[in-house]
Amino acid sequence: MFKKILIANRGEIALRVLRACRELGIASVAVHSTADADAMHVRLADESVCIGPPLARDSYLNMPAIISAALITGAEAIHPGYGFLSENAAFAEMVEAHNLVFIGPTAQHIRMMGDKITAKSTMADLGVPLVPGSVGELASLEEARSVADKIMYPVLIKAAAGGGGRGMKVARAADELEAAWREARAEAGAAFGNNAVYMEKYLDKPRHIELQILADNHGEVVHIGERDCSLQRRHQKVLEEAGSPVISAAQRDELGRTVTTALKRIGYRNAGTLEFLYQDGQFAFIEMNTRLQVEHPISEMISGIDLVREQIRIAAGEKLGYTQDDVVLSGHAIECRITAEDPESFAPSPGRVEVFHPPGGLGVRVDSGLYAGYRVPPHYDSLIAKLITYGRTREEAIARMKRALREFVITGIKTTIPLHQRILEAPDFVAGDYTIHWLERFVAG
């Protein structure tokens, strides 16, 4: 096992990794920008190193600075968390080139799954179902028209290197295709430096279902059940559930067998999440995230498995030590992403936190790096806390979340707590009757 790990991230995920290290008896090194000098993970880590000024490109994306911090502190491994460099194959290679361990998949698998066209082609070859669409990159507008005529409108033009909804445009009819094609390519080029796009059939009422997996270096792959991430605004997840209100145990088992068999065949290692659209009883693969997910706590709550601890154990070469039959899923968990935003306009709301009083009680978990007096910087993602509740049933988890949201006090900045309270009261949510389009209409109405 490692003696010291550098955490190449910030905020609640850096604190989450730090806690796992401490429970394993591993010393931690926090890196931080000048804007994060007073952050909670910096205060609690065994050591800390400033790696640059506030802008992410000069600090948390500064690969040489992070590698140097690991080397001068004697860290043996680097945990990237999520976001920033977590899915950067070049960074994973740089880490390994300096005789350090990257706590995540191989650079080869990051690269394979980072390009959505390659990922879809790989999964199709492995027998994983896909959304109907183009076989690969659309080379021309004429090819786009041909594919659209074949799969029928509406269609979705998507960036091959995309994420977060960027480089994604819908064409509902033939006369909209050219504009969607040009806008998606331009947006993809500006956002990712790669204007390659592909096409999928646009589904009108899908749910976003993802499957959490763990794979060791000894050929064992298990899944930790599904998460329903359909409640999204502008393609960003807002609230997640584990498991899904609409997925049966038989469907979960079948999907799990398909996915774990596929990942065994390509020799995948560490944690990962495969994302699917689900409509009319059918799953269709859309992408794989080769890292820890923001919403990983709800999988932990229903399984009792510490996913970060398992990531570290796997990276250290240890066996999982259990099979799929040993993974027992029970109860229901919900996560609300609390962001520093106006709950009506969604304008960012950085600033000084005056009061921070998190909820507690049975089945309530709060992952956050906030404290009274902390100043939320304007330079990074607006996520400031994740509120997770667990119940023996979905109804109990919802009731517990409603209670916890009422107890949660954050003053000095605006947060999306009121939005989550509205969602939890909505009849459609209570009934589990929603799709990836539901929240946009709910917010607009």
C-alpha cells in the first residue's frame, strides 16, 4: 500500500479523497491555487503545496507543477478526483513516466473512451447496445443528411470530444440540419480544439441511466448498480438517485453482465461509469467516464462499498477480494448537488459564507468543503456541497431529503437549496415520472 498520495484537485472531492487516505493510514498532500489557500482540504492535509495563481489553467491544470509537487513531497501516487486532469491521458502518462502511480485507468483506456466515436465503436464491437446513428465521424454535411434520412428526424449532432452539452445541437427537421451541423462543429472546435462531430437519433423521452463499475488488475470486474441522473439542466446533473425508480432487478443484472463482460475483454482497470439513455425498455450506450463521478456517494450508500478506498487499493495492485455475487445493493439513496448560484436565475454567487450549518441524523451525509468564514472563489465550478440521504425505501429517502434540506443553512451566498426543495415536492418527481427533459420545463414553468 502507498505511504503518501498527492490529491490533484480541490473542494469537496479533494476532501473526500483525503478522508479515504486517512482511513487507510496514508499521508496526504494537498495542492492548491492561491485562491484556495484557506480551503478545508488544505487545512486538513498532512502537507500542502501551492501550485499557482487562481485560474485553473495556471494551477489545477498545470501538469508540471503538480508532478513537481508530488516529487518534492515524496508522494508515490496521484489521485486526480474528477474534472480537471482526471480524464487527461497525457497527464496519466506523465505521472507514470515520473515513476508515480496514477490512481485511475490506463492512459490507453482514457484515450479510448475520451473520444466518443471511438468509445461507441469499441462498445458496439463488444456487444453493448447503442443509440442509432453514424458509425463514426461525419465527414461532410452530405453524409450528415444521408445518416439523418436513414435514422429519421429528429437527430442530435454531438462533438466527438464533447462534454457538458457543448458541441451538441438538435435538428428536428431537414431544414434545420445545416445550421445544427455548422453550429455544433464551431462550438466543438472552440471548446475542445477538435471540431469532429457525429450523429445520434434524438430520443424524445429518455432517462439518463449510468452503471458504476470497479475493475482490478487481476481480471475481476463488478458493477455497483445503476444511478438515475435524468434530472439535468443544460446537460448538467442536478439530482441523482440510486437505484433508478424505473429499472428492475432483472434489467440491472442483464445490463451489468453485458458491461462487465465487455470491460473484462478490454482489460479495463479501476473505477468507471458507463452512461446510457433508456427509453421504451431499451438501453443505449452514449459514453464512458473513466474516473470517479460527482454522484458516486449514492452508490456507496446502497452498497456499503467505499469507492475511493477501492480506487486506491486497485492502484496499489491489490485484488478486489470479492465477486459480483458478494455485492449486495439495498435501500435507496438520493443526492442533491448544492451550488453557489441564484436558485431562480442560476447566476453564480461567489462570496463569503457567513453561516454554515449542515443537516444531520440517521441516513444523512454531507460532502462539502465549506465552513463559516470561507470565501467561495469565482474561478471554479459552483458546486459547494452534496447532500445525500439514504432510506430503506425511496419514499423514506425522499422524506429524509426534505427534512435535511429544511435543516441545511448556508448564508452569505445564494444557493440552489430552494430549487431542490421545489423538485422534491413536485408530483412527477415523487412518482418517479420524469425524463432528461423534465427539469428544463419545470424550471421554465
